[in-house]
Amino acid sequence: MTTTFQRNALDISYNGWENYETWNVALWINNDESLYHLAAECGDYETLVDCLYNVYGVKETKDGVKFADPKVNVIQINSDVFDF
């Protein structure tokens, strides 16, 4: 049996992301080829969300996380995902 411990009581991240919602959105952008290319064309997360909603009618990831969920850390997504 293996036991793991949280090393830092202040570490509340989700796989290096602020939370599940941010991680899930980043995961989809980085691993879905068409979404990745659209993100590269858009240049930032806000523009991507606007395009997904208004042009394609897509409001959430295939896991059910809404792209405009207020829990999504837009600053982290822009700095870590949109660094093409």
C-alpha cells in the first residue's frame, strides 16, 4: 500500500492548476486539435470563449465544464495555455 501526503497545507491546486474547472478547460484546449487551433487563432481566452459561444454555439467542454464558468482562472489559462 502506498500513502501520499500533501506536502504543503496551502497547496490547494488541481494538477498544478487552481481548480478542476481551470484544469479541465486547459486540458481540452491543449488536447483537442481543432480547439487548440481555434485558440491559437483567437489569441486569448476571452476571445476564444466569445467565438465558441457566438460562432459555434459551444458552451462547455465534453466533461460539462462551462467555458465561461467564473471558477475558471482566466489569468492562468491566458499565461499557461496561450503561450503559442
